[in-house]
Amino acid sequence: MKTQLLMVSLVYGLFLSSGLAADPVSEAIGKPGRLAADLERDKRSHPEAILPLLQLQPGDRVADIWAGDGYYSELIASIVGQEGEVLLVNNLAYNQFAGKALAERQDGRDMGRVTLHTREAEDLELGENALDAAVIIMSYHDLYHVDEPNGWRPIDADNFLSQVHRALKPGGRFLVVDHYAAAGTGKASAQDLHRIDVAFARKDISAHGFKLVAQSDILRNPDDDYSIMVFDPQVRGKTDRFVLVFEKK
């Protein structure tokens, strides 16, 4: 493994010394001024492998749905540039959960062309054929999670996924990353464990006009215990995660 990493570093160094520009994803990850917490998260989120799956281009318009503190929003904004736009979509419950971290991200910093877009699930106001891509990172399971005391009301998942489909342009990509649940459990683990069965996710999303076109094992962790809630210190940040990429038919 160390030899492989050394070879990658040498090749990357030679690439840079040749005078050629790095690819947009590498430039986004290597952009000066990124938050220390983001650099630490890179080690477990592997944006260098996840973001290329979206096939983003400068000028693209992307929705980062239930974006939380905007980690992916900022990276995507660097890729699409000032000609593009990222909608950082949170509902009120997500703003309550991640609002402080998002405010710190914005404080005295340029996130790029990111538009804060606070909307509830029943009407995301994403438009029609208006997006080149959409992402939902470790929050798809929340379509099947209810926590009304903390503002998380029941969501009509059919309506939610139909809105995303309608908003994407034909061929637009939809990236879903989430925590594995035990096989055969469907959506049952979403409530207490914040996990979801990957087979259920594939079937559910495909039923709303999407075609699965890519997936990745980059975030797999065979040591994860699917019986443990994802916020438990034993597994937090180290869960076994699936990566699915769909296209609008």
C-alpha cells in the first residue's frame, strides 16, 4: 500500500511539474484556505474518489440536499466555478442541527457561488430540468426517519424523489451516499440506527425514473457493526457506507 501511495504521489508531482493544470476535483481539494476540519474529513470521505462520479463541468448547477454544514457544497462550488451554482439545501431541522458549523464556514470565507436554499421536503423548489446534478450524502435514510420533537416531520419520500427527478436535466446525475443497514431490513433501521438497506435504496430510487449507472466501494468498512447507531462513538465517522450514482432517464 505504501508503495502504491508513493507511486501516486510521484506521478502527481510529475504532472504538476509539467506545467499542466490539475483536474478540477484535485484543484478543489487542494484549494488554499480550506478548513482544517474539512481536511481531516477528506481522509474518511474520500472526495477525490466520490466527486468524479458526478462528472461535473464548469458552469453546472448542482443541489446539495440536506447539505448540513456545507462540506460538499464548498468543494462542488470550486469545481463548477463562478459560472455555475450550488444550492445548499437544508430544511429547518438540518439548519438547527448544523447551523453553527455552517455559520463558521461562512464567517470571513468565500465558499464560492453557493446559494443557501432553506426549504422543507414537501416543496424543495428546485425547478424543472434546472439541475445538472444533485447529491444527498448520508441523509437519504432521513426520508424514512421521524423526530418531531426536533423538527423532523414525516416526509413523503415519493414526492421528495419525484421532485429531485423533475429538477434534473435529462441525463443529470444523482449521487447517494449512506450508511449500510443489515441486508433485508429495508427502511426499518432508518428510525433508530440512521441506516438503510442498500438493496431497498436501489429499488426505491430506481422506481422514481432513475437508472443506476455507477457505484463505488471506496467507503466500505467490513468492521462496521450494523446493529450500532451511526452516531455512537464506536462507529461515528467509520461506518460502512454505500455509494450509488443514478442518472435521470
